[in-house]
Amino acid sequence: SERQTLDQRQLDKVLATLPLHRLDLAPTTLKRLHKPGFTVLGDILALPRPALGKRFGSDFLVYLEQLLGTVPDPQVAIEPESGFRRQLDFLDPIHRSETLLVAMQRLLHELSQFLESRQLDCPAFSWQLLQQDQRAIALPIRLSRPRHDRETMLALTRTRLESLKLDAPVEGLVLNSENFIASEQISDTLFEERRGQQQQSMDELLNTLYARLEPGQVYRLASQDEHVPELAWRRVSAPGDTGRVAPLPICSRPGWLLKRPLAISHRNDTLYWHGKLKLMLGPERIETRWWEQAVKRDYFIARHEN
């Protein structure tokens, strides 16, 4: 029946007319119920419960009580997909990489909808171009920061395909993405419009570099929990590979150091390095790592004359 009701008596009447084949029962149990001539649920509910339990078991009685709403009926929780994987198989093999963009656009649309419905961003995704003899060409693509918009991902895919030469026809296409993070809900104000445009331009530049260059050729600096300056920073690759890392703090220390210090001249109480230097801050004394190779130094901040 398609009727809906919250009244228990009306609900019992509706359930009584429910055909037995609509019940979630094993085929063998349904066959045993049909054999005596039972056709609707009301035929069974009219029988004594002890007799039904003796003949069909206690689980059958619990199921009937759950149908009537007299005992709890807990449902299995729906677990959303932890990752995204879609595959397309082509009826006719594709010989040119440009032709793949149509199929790739379709899969990226599905990925974008998948992310938007769950309010997630993906830091990276990868393509697999399936060829004959179970061979596959892998095309990993990283993003400068996690995104979910199809246009950005399609543009990076197009850039990645520019340098690809197919040595055999492609018979299938696979799109993979995982390790999602929650989307940041950011509302830009009128006065932050210019800054948002600058950030977008930087993201586009980094995305293009990641798509054109090999892994490890583009990196940035992040802070590290060390007091010694040369150990207080490190290189990290794209956020898509390492997740979110702490940026370098804004402080008086430089963000990077030369591999070897350069000598500074000292004449007549004045410091020189390709011109005069004027001390601004310091000294900052660092004395640590006595348990390995002891470090004992004084650091100053100086301003060059130009």
C-alpha cells in the first residue's frame, strides 16, 4: 500500500493487506508461508505468536514485531565513499590525447559533484590511461591548494596532456582521488577583493608549474621546531602530497640561509659587505645542542646602505 499514517490502528490495518512477497524474507521462508495458503501479512498476524515462533523461529517473530513498530528496528549506518574512483571503457580505442579530453571532462564533472555534495576538497588526483595488454599510463596531478572546481582540474589535465605522446591506443580511462579534506568556508569582503585576485593568480601559476614539471622541482619553505636557524626550516613539496604544513613565521629571522656564511669586514667600528652595514637588532644568543655538536653564536640584524 502507498498510504501513509502515524496512527497505530490504521498502520496495523495497512500492514494487514501487505502481500507476503513484499516482506524481506528468505525464499525458503516465503515458500513455507505460501504452502498453507497465506497470501497477506494479516493472515500471519492473526495466528498465535508462540505457534509462529515454534514453526519459523525467534528471528521471524522479532521481524514481525519490528514491522509493527513494537520493538526497535536499528538500521545499518550508510558509510560514504572514502575515496573517488570512476572508470570509462571505450567501444573504439582512442589514438589521440586531445580526444581524451571529452571523456576526462565527464569524469571530472562527477568528481566535482562528489566533492561539492560532501563539502570536501581534493589536494590531488590521478589519471590512468588503459592500453592493450593491461598496460596503463599514469598521470598524477597536484594542486597548489585543495580545490573542488572542475574548471581548474580540467585546465591542469589539458596542460598535462600537452606533453603526452601515445605509443598505443587507449581503451579505457580511470580517475582516482583520495585523502580529501574539509572545504574552507571563506567569505571575501569588498576590501579583500584585490587580495583574492592575487591569490587566484598565484594558484594558477603554481598549478601550471606542478602540471608541467616533475615532482620535487617545485617546493616551498615551512617552519620546523628547532632553535638553530639552519635547522628551523625545511623544504616541502605540494600541499597535495604532504597535507597542510605550518608556514614560516613572520619574524626578524630570515626565511632561508646561505649554505656557507660570507665574511663581513670590520674597519673603524663599521661593518662592511659590498657597502656599509648598520646594526639594527641584536645580539640574539643561541647556545644549544650540547648533546650532539654544540652551537654557540650571537646573531645580529643589520641594514645595508642601499
